[in-house]
Amino acid sequence: MSHGSVEICVPPFGQGLEEVLLIEWAVKPGQEISRGDAVVEVETAKATQEVIAERAGVIESLLAEPGAMLNVGDPLYRLQVTETINESEKS
């Protein structure tokens, strides 16, 4: 177990929802976030939703701009994790 930098990707939002429009970032590089914080707002074919942080850490970089169309699994941001993660989760 160790701390590290991880790439966070667009999560699945439901069956058949493979593409999202990035609306607005709620964070900026260098900002510390906690598990459960809203990170970015996206729009699916059905609704506008927030992507919630699953780990605590510091935002290293944002990997997409507002207005970008992204697919599930596309990189969203890099996070310097401040909580312990498994070696298999590091990238």
C-alpha cells in the first residue's frame, strides 16, 4: 500500500449511456478534495450529473475542457492520492 498519482476516468452512468458532455469543473489544479466532493458536472443523454470523488487527494491536472464530448472510460483528471491505495491501482 502506498500513496500515488492516479488517473480518474469518466464513470459509467447507466446502461446505454456511453457518452457525456463536460459542462463545468468544480475544482482546479492544486485543489485538495475529499471523498464525496463534486469534481465535475457532465450531461448525459438523460440528465445533468455530478462526478463525485471516490478518493481524497490533490488535483494534479484536468484532462478535458468544458464542452468536450467524452466516452465512459476516457481520462478526466489526475489525482495525487492522500489516502492509502493498493499498488495495483497506481498508474
